[in-house]
Amino acid sequence: MQEETLDPEHQSKGDTKEGYYLAEDIPDSDPRYDPDKLSGPNVYPKDLPVKDLDCDLWRTTMMEYHGKMKQISFQLIQMLALALDLSQTHFYEHFREPLAVLRLLHYSNEVSDINRGIFACGAHSDYGMVTLLATDDQPGLQIYHEGNWVDIPPPGFHEGKFVVNLGDMLERWTNGRFKSTLHRVIRAKSDDRYSIPFFYEPHFDTYVECLESCIGEEGAKYAPITSGEHLIGKYKETHADFKV
């Protein structure tokens, strides 16, 4: 709880939430194993004193969900390519082995207080390509639009709907034509809240540089950067316990 601080300039303490990360499960015997590139085994709960919790079933369920979300996200990047008047397969090479992370989030029942710098989740944009967000029926998510914070109705876990956020790397690739979504979470009442964002990012070594078709007369707004360099830099800024 409070390990992540997404808007240090305006927060007096960390986000009033806790998270559990699950990515592609890469054992140390796999040639893809490389902790320096965020590639390794997941850490699963074992022997927890929780009644009726089947850890093997939980693990299988989570990884099946992770796989389905990868499929949906891959379809999304094809649609984004077409929207940019590119070949549908333009981004394929960067997402053959994506950095795809499922995060289970629990927000505490602490009420947010903007004046005191207490946020359930500080204002930020996601770091990668796209994020698919599932939430329970508790409100709190807001996006910044035309100078105002706008409440986003929660889709609820059982509706089969997702909030889709665009990320920083997509904004870099498109020179700002597609803007990353600035958002935050404000809790107005003392109820716990749960959400499940799925972060879909290009491969760690992907070189993210402005698309030629998006440069325009003003030139490239962002310096080229690798996906991994961008992600690790952001994690170091926002996570108190982040280590590579």
C-alpha cells in the first residue's frame, strides 16, 4: 500500500492502493529469461491462510485471462495501424514478444483529499501502447479532457466492457497525433475498490521513433527511445521498491 506515487508533484504520500503484477511466465531455463529486461517467472501465492483458495486454479485463471487480453490488444494495434493509414501488420514485429502485464489493484477505503495531496491514484498517463482496464462498480476514475477532470462511469466486471487508455509510446510514435490518456482515481466514499488494468507494451528492445507519416512540418516532438529504457525510467520515478 502506498508504494507507488504516480504524481509526486501533487501527492503528499503514495497512492492509496496496492497491486500485484503478473506477466508472461518465463522460467530461468527459458532462453528468453532476462531479469534486466523484465523477463522472468511470476511469483504466485502459496499456502495462503485463505479459506477455499485453490492457488493452482487461481494461477491458471489469471494466465488464461492474460492470454486473452494479449489477443485483444494485438487486434487493437492492428486497428491503430489502419487508423494511421499504415499496413495492418505495421506494428507486428514490435509485439511478437510484447511486454504484457496484468495488474490486480486493490484501493483502500481511504477517502481522497485533493487539497491534502491524498489520491487513490495520482494523475498520470500510462507508459506503453494501450491499456485495457476492467473495474468493479465503484466510481473514482477520471480523465483530463479540455481542461477539466471528467468522471468515467465504471463498466463493472460483469458487463464485458473495458476502458481503453492510449499510452506514451503510442503518442511518441504518432508525434502526438494520438495522445496518451491523462487520468487519476479519486475516492469520494469509504468503500474498497478493485480494478484490473492490462498493460500492452512493445518488446523491451523496440526502438520507438516518430513515424515518418506523422512528422509533419514541425518535426519530431519526441527523441527516439527504446521501450525498455522508457518503462524502467518511469518505474524508477514512481515505485519506491523498484529494482532491476
